[in-house]
Amino acid sequence: MKSIIITTMLMVALGATMAAETSTTLAQELLLLREEDQALRSRQPKDDAEWKEMLSIAAAQTARIKSFVEKHGWPTRELVGAEASDAAWLLVQHADSDREFQRYALTLIEPLVSTGEVRGANYAYLWDRVHLPQRYGTQGECRDDGSFIPHPIEDSENVDERRNKLGMSNLSEYIAFASQRCASRG
């Protein structure tokens, strides 16, 4: 009986160690994908060939995050840590060539916001990315004068209430922040 208990305890400990190693490996993979994504987005293509190469790399990244989510589910903070979970969101946010996958990911993360496993702002950005009109005012464009103009917002009178429920700043503060970023790119 003692050997069964010891064996069971060892198997549980081994399983926990393997799960922790797997979570670490998954987190590392997501962080590496985020680095690749950000490096790609900082490139300035000089011609059509470079633009096609960038699109090909972006498509491969989308395929990798899609495969990751299909295999492991949504990478929650508990599973991979906050930084890697945020990295997964960023990769999906940038997967514009696959709107169906972005919408699917949105259904995965929506219930996780209330549990704290996904940041509310991440949900808002992705929701706005795949809907028009948007709800939270996160998507827009930089104007020539350096200002940020959000795309149309549904029920705009209540946008700050929706943003605040997700832990986000008021829209006017966000527009000021985004406008600073727009101006710095000019």
C-alpha cells in the first residue's frame, strides 16, 4: 500500500513538473512569435518583393498562432503567464488576413475577461478590430496633422462606460495618447 501511495505521489509530482515545463515552453514560443511580429511591423518595404515577403511572413505567423490556439486553447495568464498571454492577443490582433480566426479567438477570450485570465483592454481591441461600427473606440487612423480619429463607434454616448468596465481610460484620454503616437510617426 505504501509503495502505491509513493508511486502515486511521484506521478503527480512528475505530471506537475511536466505541466510547468510545457507552460514555460508555450510561453517562450509566444514571446518569440511576438518578437518576430514586432520586428516585421517595424520594417519598411522598399518594393513589391519585400512587401510580398512581409505578407508571407505574417501569414506564417498567423498560421502558427492559429495552430497554437487549436492545440492548447486560449493561452491564459494561468497557463503561460501575463506577458505571454498578452503576446498571444497581439498576434491574433495582427492576424488581419484571417478575420474568421480573429472572431473565433474573440469568443474564446470573452468569458476569460471576467475571471482576470485575459485583460479587458485586449478583448476591446480585438472586438473593435473585427466589427464596424466598433464599441470601444480603439481602432482609427492617423491624420496628416498628427491627430488620431477613431472609426465610427456604436452608441458613442456610452463608450466611456463600456471602456471603464474593461479597465480602460476614457476615450478622450485614449485619443490624446493615440494622437501623440500619430504625431511622433510623422
